[in-house]
Amino acid sequence: MSLREKLIRNIDEVQWQPSERDGLYAGARSASVIGRRVAGAAATKLGAAIDIVPPGKLSCPYHSHYTQEEMFIILEGEGTLRVAGEMLAVRAGDVIDIPPGPE
């Protein structure tokens, strides 16, 4: 595998996996685009995926991670982020970082 193949992915070339559950959760999720879940990737502790969430839908049930941080980058549109018991408005250009744990 070349150095380029180990380090660089192009989001225009990701494979999308449509998802819908209970009529409430819907969208499309990419396979991991970088990091630990990409065969041959140089990064082994980093992971990133892309979600597309249709208007009026949720991306996933409310949950938290106990060891993993999460980052969200809103590329387009607007919505609501539910975190720590609050509903926060988000919009294109927002970068969100969530520490581990329920709080």
C-alpha cells in the first residue's frame, strides 16, 4: 500500500450505507473514511465517518461514550444537538466536540 493510500481518503469516493429505523431515525452513513476501521490506514486510534440526516429525522438514539470523544462538523443545513439534557441549535459551520461520559 502506498503512503498516499495509507494517509489520504476522498469523501467523494466513500461508500454510503442507507439506514432507517422505526420511522424516526434515517439517513446515510459512510463507512469509516479515516483511521482505525480503514484497512491499511496509518491512524490506528482515530476514526471518522460522515452522516447525512434528512430534515425531521434523528441520526441515532441518545447515548454517550465512556472513553471516546466525538466531534461533529455541520457542513450544511441546521438542526438540534441533544447533549447533557439540553437541546442546542446547530448550523452549517459549527464544529462540536463532546467529551466522554454522560454529562
